[in-house]
Amino acid sequence: MIFMTVLRNNWRPRLTIGHGGAGMLFLLATLLALPAEAETLTLGRAWQLAEENNSQLRSARATLDAAQGELADARSLLWNNPQLSAERRRKEVPQPAAPAQTNREWSVGLSQTFEIAGQQGARKSAAEQSLAATQEAIAETRRQLRAEVESRFVRVLGLQQRIRMEEQTLKLIEDAAGAVGKRVKAGEDSRLDGNLAQVEAERARNQVAALREQLLQARADLASTLQLAADALPQVEGALDRDMHYTLDELLAAAQDRSLLRALDHREAAAKSRLDLERASVYPDVTLGLTSAREGPADLREKVTGLSISLPLPLFRRNATGIGRATTELTQTQIEKQAAQRDVRAQVMALWERLENLRSRVKRLTESVLPSLEENQHLSVTAFRAGEIGLLQLLVVNRQVLDGQRDLLDARTDLRLTGVALEAAAGWQPRDTAK
């Protein structure tokens, strides 16, 4: 026999297999194929999971080690390491009418190369600006990730509410279809009315099924962003609406201080420092050396101390390649910065205009259209049960109510998504992050 315990926390069955048949083994395989039930997420919890697991953010944070290492090298006392040399020689000195005399000599030297054109300061400045740019890029990646998570979270939330709304409408339609079926059997309504009721109910069921498919895909997209297990599709909970209290001037001011633009500022400063470094590299480095040696026969050992200086002559190669590449990098960074400043401002203004339009739509639907439709639905249901109106009139009213509810829910969802995109474009930090 097979004894089975299903762990409800993750839907993974734990089995102890004894004697059983093929049917029980088939049941086991079916249960193992069930998807894991993920936790119900709030937006705050979704943000936390994304920052812990998202591969894009982790990859951005990994670049920080390289920038910190570059700065540590640039802050060292000298860029070039000292060189230590040692030499031991065996010298045979011929002697007149005597065997050659063997002398064992040695020398030790220490040399250091010095930069004389301010390369050290330019290198340090470039490394500091590169580190700051990397940190701002990580902050921008984190902000964009939070915006992406919130957008996908809102899509799941909107579809969940849409399905609940459609299911309520489906129940009304099924109740009406059931009532019409009884009337058809009693000869009070025509067969045509019965068919219309059945078709309308089936259309409503099909709409709910299609929305569930969309919800499944939206949950899968959210799980992918959060890097959840492949078989764990999250449910979400929270409010679809969120207060968005800011003006266009506040958003434009925040956009000028967006982490993306700050990162480009640091990249431009780093590129200027690298250009200064490449230009300074045209000047030769000076190498100073100090040597100490022992020479001559053992009984007449000579102590030799030497000081050397070497200076390469910049006659043929004058670092044109390095200067050209640094100039190109600086120019490209400046072009990218100018384009980003223009695009950020234009994007904020366009999204603000869309946000205002959506606010007006939601207000009109909430205050004017929907209350009238809901009143019509209540009156039509009462009149239909009393036999004062027919099925066709009831279906028309229900369809109008459903369309109005859909329009309002779609407008509220679009309003939230536009707000998320606007705040991400402006680099705005929402005051209310609990929902």
C-alpha cells in the first residue's frame, strides 16, 4: 500500500511506497507534476525578493568590485613597483706565469620609476569618478528593477480584480439563464430567448477562461523577474490605486538629479581624467637606480656604489593611440549625456500628459458613468424578475454595466502603470511604498 502525506506549504508530496498498483503510481506522478504554491506577495515583499534574487541587479553589483580595485591601485603611493636586481659573477683573471685567478663578484641594485607629469592625480581622479559612476549605475538599475516589479505586480493585481468582476457578472448571467430556462419550459418565453441566455452565459465563461490564461502569463512574468522557482507562480495582494501627489515642476526637478544622469556626469568626469592621463603619458617617466657591488680579488675586494638615471626619449611614439581613444570616449559620453538629458525631460512631460488624461477618465467613469449603470442593472434585474422586461433588455443592460466596469478597471490599471513609469523616468521616490 502507499501512504501519502501532502505538504501544504509547497505542494510537494512525501510518499512512502509499499505494495500498490499501477493506478497509485499514476496518482503519484500526477501529484508530483502539480505546481508549487507560491506565497501571496505584497508589493514590498516583491521588491525585497527582486533585490535579493534578480540576476540583472546582482550582475550590476558585481561590477563594484572592479571599480573598487581600480581605485585601490590608483591610491597607492607610486603607480610603478620598485625593481630589485641581483647579480653574481665568476671572473677568471689571467696571471703571468701562473694559473688564472678566479674572482667571485656580486652586485645588488634597486630601481624605481617615477611619473613626472601628474599622471598619479589624473589616474586617481578617473578611478574615483568611475567608482561613483558604478554606484549610480547600480542605483539606477535598482530603481528600474523596482519599477518593473511594480508594473508586473500591478498587471497581476488588475487581472485578479478583473476576474473577480467577470465572475460576479457571470453569476448574474447564469442566474438569468436559469430563470429563462424555467420560463421556456413553462412556455412563458420563446426558445430563442433560451438560446440567447445560453450563448451569453457561454460567452461570459469564455471571457473568464481567457482572463485566467492572461493571469497565468502575468504571474509567470512576475515570477521570472523575482527569480522564483519555475513552478511557483505568485498571487498578489494590495490596492490597485495609489496616491501620486506631485507636480510636473517637482518631477522635472527630480529628473535632473536622476541617478542615470549622475552616473553620466561621473562618467564624463572620469573620461576627462583619462584624457589628461593619456596626454601626460607623452612625458617620459624617470627611472632612478641604486646599485652596490663587490668586485676584485678576495684580498683586494673593491666596494662599488652606483647611481643611475634613465629617461626614454619620446621621439617616435607619442601615445597618439591612447589620446585618440580617450578623446573618443569623452566625446561619446558627452553625446550620451546630452541625449539622456533631453530624453528624460521629454519622457517625463509625455507621461505627465498621459497621467492627467487618465486621471480625468477615471474621475468621469467613477463619478458619472458607473453609478448610473449600476442603478440600471439593479432596476433591470428587478424588472426582469417581475416580468416587466424581456431577456434582450436585461442582456443589454448587463453588457453596458460590464463594459463600464471594464473601462474603469482598465483606466485605473493604466493610471497606476503610467504613474510607475513616470516616477521611474523622473527618478522620483514614492512617499507611499507600503502598498
